[in-house]
Amino acid sequence: MDIVKLKPYCAKAIWGGKNLNLKYGKKDYDEIAESWELSGYPGKESIAVGGKYDGKTINEIISICGKAVLGTKAEKYDKFPMLIKLIDAASPLSIQVHPSDENAKALGADGGKTEMWIICDCEKDAFLYFGVKERLSAEQFKNAILDGSITEYLNKVPVKPGDTFFIEAGTIHAIGAGITICEIQQTSDTTYRLYDYKRKDKDGNERELHIEKGMIASNLEPISDFYEKGEMIGNELRLVSCPFFNVSRINVKGSTDINVDCSSFAALTITEGVGEIQNGDTVIEVSKGDTVFVPASSGDIYLDGVMTVIKSTL
């Protein structure tokens, strides 16, 4: 199978903005909250653009080519194992939490959700919430949600472009206003909304909260280490390595190459700049906002141009 550029599934939300349309080439809507760059989630799948598989979903391609295109690390999964998004928060997201795999089973959710964020763009003085500042009892936690004081117990963390955060399942968190991020996560669409600033939707209703399930899923132990520093490995800055994904940043200035072996596919997401991605006779032109799927065992992949590439593998 050749490497292939993907068209994302785009979603709207009350907190979405115009950045993905204006800066990242997503033209599906005027305002977009999320573009699901690499997704095998049913009904929200990314689609091949150009080449032999033009117009087919990523799951259709796997059905045709076989699961080997995902690599040996994917053999243990019964669904597409990774979800990559670009997210534009013009307004703050709700205070929320995602369950672990274990809690997801107990709560009847569609899977656990550990994720990571890379800050792509942000306004001056932008911030996010990340974990609790002090240990909370379940009663304190619930009361803080009900009386609206929950943010006083959370770490308010300033951000700048390039900052990276690893959000392990159970970590209470929220993206603040004026932030665009690249998110890599387990394939799950389960979010327990704990507090939403009493905002109302287009019909004048406050959005549903999931307090009881969220309390079960939440880690109430304090977190004080926020930023992932990364480690240089060859020409890649390894940002996060965990059981669910391995993510690196590659700053391309001219030409460089990577190797994709039989262990995992790679997703290459362009967060800045323009260039080309080549494998064998296939050459794909890319620019800010594009994602290219690279099948396992593709071998040498050549990157040429001036661009920032986020490489995600299992």
C-alpha cells in the first residue's frame, strides 16, 4: 500500500473557532471545533485523498489491504487504535475527565482515553487546566463542582506554542480559550463533563454534565509536573512514549528521512510550513494542517521542505 493523504472528519461545537478554516485548510465549515485527522471511529472516519484508494475510509482501506498495514503492535486491538485531532478552542472547553480502560468497562463506555496535547497556536496569556492542586476527598470534589468553585482546585497552566502535555486517563483537564492543539489519543469518544460554566447551547439549554461517572473516573491526587520536555533521538524530538502511542516532532529544513518498519504505521501531521513526503514513486505535497498515513513496513520516508511534522506511531 502507498502512503496516502487524508481528509478529516470535521466537527462543530459551541466552543469552536475559525482557525482550522483560516490557518489549517479545513474548509468544511466556517467554524470548526475539531478535525479528526486520523480516525477509524465509526461515522467519523478520515478518508483517503488521491491515489488508488481515493474516497475510501481508513477502515475500508484496511479491509482491502489487510491489518498488516497497521503493524504488529496493532494485532492486539479490535478497532483502529489511534485518533489524531486538530482542536481549535475559541472559547474554553468544559472541565472534563476521561476514563481509563478499566473504568470504561465498568461504566459502559466505548473505551479508555489517555491523550496528549501539542500546543500549535495560542493567544497571549492563554492557559489550560491540568489536574488538581491538592488532594481532594470525593465530597470536596462533588461540592466544588456543584457550587462552581472547581477551577479554584485545579492547576492553571500557562501555555505557548510547542508546549506538550501528557494527559493520562483520569486527569481532570480543560483547554482554555484561544488555543489550537494537536491531540493524539486512544480511540474513544468518551468524555465526562464535570463543569461547563453554566453555558447554554443554541436551544437555550445547559449542556449535560456527567458528575457521578466523572467522579469514578477522576484522579484526585495532586499533579505538579505538567510540561513534557522531550528527548532527541536522531533527527526526532521524542515528546511522549506510552503504551498507547509514541509521538515525536521533526523540524524539517531541507531534507531528512525516517524509517517506518513492520511494528507500526506512522501518521505524519504538518503543524507548520510546506513540503513533500515521498515513499518510493509516491510523492505527496503537504502544507500546514495536512496528515499523511504511512503503512507499516513502508521503509524509508523522505521529508523535504521547511515544515514541522508530528510523527505518531503505536
